[in-house]
Amino acid sequence: MIMKHLVGGILPVLTLGLAVTGCMSGTAEQTAAKKPVSEQSRLMKIARDIDAKGESGTALALYERAAEMSENDSTVHVRLGNARIKDGDPDGAEQAYRSALQINPQDANAMLGLGTVQLQRGDASAAARILASAAPAVNTVSAYNKLGTAMVLSGDGAGAEGAFAKALALQPGNLDTKTNLALAQALSNKLPDASTSMNSVVTSPLAEKRHFINYMIILSMSGDSAGARAIDVPDMAVNQKNQILAKAAKLRSIQDPAKRAQAIGLLASA
């Protein structure tokens, strides 16, 4: 679970924009209407349409052609980076995100993409640093979950709790985020809080197998082996459950928070 993972104030701007547009002369409107669409823009539109249909390979080739034409538009390189991640090319994705940041060092989506690549590679500390800037700017559940995961894996339990709490504020019913928050609480030795958080997860009709496994792990870490064993994990054989319980019982002996987080991530994905 913990390894899985991975706007106000706009109306005045729109109102101002409409007011300015309304002041344009007829000649200016005609000129704007006749302005030709650039080849780069055309390629980007086609690529987005094709990508939406699931033809990611063709879309990737178009994004690459558009990026070759772009010297001052960071969003084109971000799109290319996203396409390369989808294509299983993290090295190429990183190159695209870095190109975007060279054009615009404040491009939050480029920072998010680069942090995602670093997180996938296991460089949690580097990912946490860049995602700490990206997540508030992007302000999405996914961004804050990635930041929280990076912080957990770099041993910053308190920071992870804060990140997951912000993700939960954006989408209070997200069971994966609730579970991530509970795991961060467990790693900070706030085991009663973690158990309470997970109880609200597994009582939901939307709870899935992974949520029950994490609840079982947290109860085991809390020393409630009987409660952990009593958890009915959907579609799990008894011998597999016993193996997880045996490994979960050893988690408390791991003192380093980052190593404990990594062990939980591997165990929860079983």
C-alpha cells in the first residue's frame, strides 16, 4: 500500500479576462480568429486525442516530435515525460521533466513528474524534497499521497502524516489515503490512532483486500496478535495469512523508521 502509490480564486481572473476580451475591436477579433494553429499545437492536440483512445505508443511519438519543436513551452516536455512514464521509460521521462524545468523552474507538474520518477527509483529523500514544493502547487490527492509516501520512506513520519492529512482533506472518503495515514501513524508509534483510523476503513463497504491486510499489520504492530488473527481477509489462504502475521510480528523490532516503512510496504503488497 505505502509503496503503491502513484482551486480557489480563479473566478476574478476569468471575469477580468472576459472584460478585456469584450473591449477588443472587431478587427482584432478577426485577426485572432485567422491566426493559424502552430504545428506544435496541432501535434499536441492529436497526441492527446490518440492517448485518450489508449494508443500510447503513437501518442508518444507525436509528443516527441512536438517537444523537438518547443524551446519555450515547458508543458510540452511535461506531457512527453508523462507519456514516457506510461511507456515504462523512467530515464527518458526524467530527461523530459528536467528539460521542462530548464524552461520553467517553477513548473509544478514537471516537479511532480520528476519527484515521481525519483520515488519509483527508491530515492525517497530526493523525491520528498522536490515533492514538498510540487504538492502544494498542484494540490491533488495523488500529489500529496506521493509526498507522504516519500516522507515515510525517508523516515519522516510526522511529515508524512501532514501530507496524507492534506490529501484526505481534499477527498475525505479515499480509503487508500486513510490507510496511508494510518500506516504513517503506526510508524510514528501512534498505534491506537492508527488502529482507530483503520477500523473506519475496513468497516466501509468499499474496503478491499489490501485494506484488510494493512489493518492486520497495524494490529500486529500494536501487540494485538489475537485481533490481527481474527481479521477476515477476503480471498486469502490461511497459510498466506499466517506468513504475513509472522513477519508483521517482527516489524516492531525494526528501529529505523525508513527501514520499517520499506518492510511494511513489501509485506502489505504480498
